[in-house]
Amino acid sequence: MGLSRRDFLKVSAGGGLMLASNLAPGTALARPPAPRLPEAKGILFDATVCIGCKACMTACKEYNKLPPDHYHPGEIWDDPIDLSAKTVNIVKLYSNGTAHNKDQEINGYSFIRRFCMHCVDPACVSACPVTALTKDMKTGVVRYNKDNCIGCRYCQIACPYNIPKFQWDQAFPQIVKCYLCDHRIAQGGYSACCEFCPTGASIFGNVQDLLKEAKRRLALPVGRFADYPVQRVDSAHKAPRQVTPYLNHIYGEKEGGGTQVLMLANVPFTKLGLPQLAPESQAGASETLYHTLYKGMIVPYVVLGGLFYLIYKNTTGHELP
Ligand code: SF4
Ligand code: SF4
Ligand code: SF4
């Protein structure tokens, strides 16, 4: 299997992080990892409750004024197959063997949503050299300011979830991703994907409450009926359902320093396309690397040296007049 340009950049970035950890043993991080904000907002997605109806995708498009995405040219309906500059939330399907059994790894299937995880200590914010991406210090939403963006796309390379997308087809391209419907939160509302999810597979709320709800579900006896809140974690609207097995893992509780989007499932998250991440945030380490390298002007000299070498290599025998 070939190495894509994006993978190459990620490997380079990973190598850079290894370099950072090896540059000076015992070197203090530029800053400690960021803690969870006490009033942070987020979403709990429970794959065992999801029926794959994609109402969350439709609502996301409508309330964020996103255009249809045509995977099959000529189609008139929205048919994305992955996240793009036109699609910031997608429901995907895992299937195995006969695919007969819901939420089973073998001969089963599971739905999974992919959208911005709103990391506690976001690598995209850390990598952005011009603070076009910022984290709201109350809600924890990772926002974007198009006026600051210089289009370097470092955020795309830094994000471990492959979330930010670039508007390649626009004259003045922007980075596009889910902003947790912060325009709706600012008006006392909440994420459209949760408001229109009919089953309660996606619920909105304070992350601390979402974590408690996720732990409650993991402790429920399989086969018994239990009430599951719909739309919001603190909603009076609850749907009774028979509890099905869960993996004992709340994805996002710890991964990469934690995320404000939390997920439950009964199929291993790596099979659902989510990365396996160490519990430590990499954002502090990457900032240490940038600070260390730029402090000694190592990067500019290395880049200049590389450029001179390439020019020399490509012009040997073709000296300029
Ligand atoms: S998932 Fe990616 S884009 Fe979203 S906050 Fe985390 S690093 Fe940034
Ligand atoms: S929070 Fe809003 S922008 Fe994000 S996936 Fe849900 S509907 Fe889309
Ligand atoms: S709206 Fe809810 S049930 Fe339907 S696909 Fe989205 S998360 Fe799943």
C-alpha cells in the first residue's frame, strides 16, 4: 500500500513529536495538558441506539447552510461518502460477514457518526500559527475565524481524527468542520443533530453530565428495560429501551487528553474507524517542538539547507548564466 501525501505529512509530524521527546530528555512541556472545562458542552453518541436514519446529517446541513454533496455526479440528492467541505457530519456503516446482528463485531453491523470531537486540548488549535482556530474557554467549542486563516492547512495535518476539510473549489477557501452549532448555543439552543435525532442516539449536554450518563448506561443490566433521554441529557423526554451489550469503553473520556464528544458502542472503536490514541494530549508536546525548533531557528535553517541542496541537485550541469 502506497503512502499518501497526507500520511507522509502525518508520519513527518509524528517523527517530529518523537524528535521533540528526544531532543532534550526531561525538557518541560511548553505548557501542561489542558484540563476539561467545567461548563464544556458536548454530545454523547450511542451506536447501540442509532438506527442509521441520517436525520442528524440532514439537520446538520440545513442548520449550518451546507450544500448537497454529490458522490455520484449527476445525482440531485445529497450522497456523501465521507466528510468534506460540504459535509461536516456523516453516519457510516461497519459490517462484517453476514451482517445479520446489530452491534456485533462478527457477522454484524454498527453505525458510527464522524464529526469534530471538540478535543479538550485540540491539536488543530495548537498547530494553527495564526489563531484562526480557537477553543472557547466556556463551552470548549473549537471555533474558526476565516479572517485569520492563511490556508496553511496545518490543522488538517495535526488533527488525529482527520476532521478539518479545505474548500479546494472556492476562490477564497476556508477550513470547514463541525462547530457544535455554536450559533444555536449562543441563542439558547443546542446542536441540530441532537434535536432531530429521533432515538436519542445523539444527545447534547454538559460534558460532565454526558460522562455520567455514559457510565450509567455501561452499568445497566443487559436485557432489562431502561429510560434513555432523547435530544438532551437533561431532557424530560425519555425513551424506554431494552439494554443491549456495550464494550466497557467510553471513547473520548481519555483519548488524546479527552474529547467533548463521547461515544459508546459494542464494536471495537478501531473497527468503526476511530484512532487508538494514548491518553496524553499531544498538543502540549507539539507546541514544545515548535517552540524548541523555532527558538534556535533550526527549522528555517534546515528548510533553507534543503532548498539549496535541491536547487544544486537540479541545476548541476545547467549552471545559470
Ligand atoms: S477533532 Fe480534530 S478538528 Fe476537532 S477539535 Fe480535535 S483536533 Fe481539532
Ligand atoms: S453539532 Fe451542529 S455542526 Fe456539529 S454535527 Fe451536529 S448539527 Fe452538524
Ligand atoms: S439521527 Fe440519530 S438515529 Fe438517526 S442516524 Fe443520526 S444519530 Fe443515528
